Amino acid sequence: MNRDQIRGASRHLKGRAQTALGGLTGDPARQVRGAVNQVAGGAQYAYGRARDRAEDLADDGRHLAEAARTRADHLIGEGRERARDVRRRGAVYGRQAIRTVEANRTNTLLGLAALAFAAGWLVRRTR
């Protein structure tokens, strides 16, 4: 509850008392002042509630933005970690492939020749 809500509620109660007192004493001016204070107090109270709600929504928005930023930071870190892992694995697999090719040069040449023959045969117009 904020200051506007408290002041609005007290002004509304003051207006009700003035209206009742004006009715008892037969003073129409006091009744009108009481009615004005009731309406003004109600408006001030409503303004205080709206302001309170707006502050709550702003706080919620800040919390949501902070949560989104934290999650994004986590995902970016995770993505960097995975990229490093993939780069490392690619380097390891590349070195293994080179070692295998160097260890088996004859088989590699025969395999490449077979692949070249198969590719030529597949792109040939007539079979």
C-alpha cells in the first residue's frame, strides 16, 4: 500500500463523515464538501492502486529480462563449449584419417580409383 492509497482512503472516510455530519446538522454546503472529498479520495485511492500495479509490472518485467539474460548467457556459454568440442573432435578425426591414409597408401589409391570409376560410370549418358 502506498502513500496515495492511504491518503485517498482517509480523504474518502473524511468525506463520508462530513456528508453524514452535514446531513445531521442540515448543512448542505458541508454535505457537498463531503461528497467532493469522497470522490477525490476515491480517485486518489484508485490512482495509488494503479501506480502500485504499474510498479509491480515494472518489477516483473525487470525480473523477466534478468532471467532471459541469464538464460541467454548460459546458452551462449554452452554453445561455445560445444563448438570447442566439435573443433577438437574434427582435428582428432582429421589426424586419424591422415595417419590411416599414410599407413595404407595402396589401398587408398585403389579406393580412390574405384570411386572415380563409379562416379564416371554414373554420370555417363548411356550405360
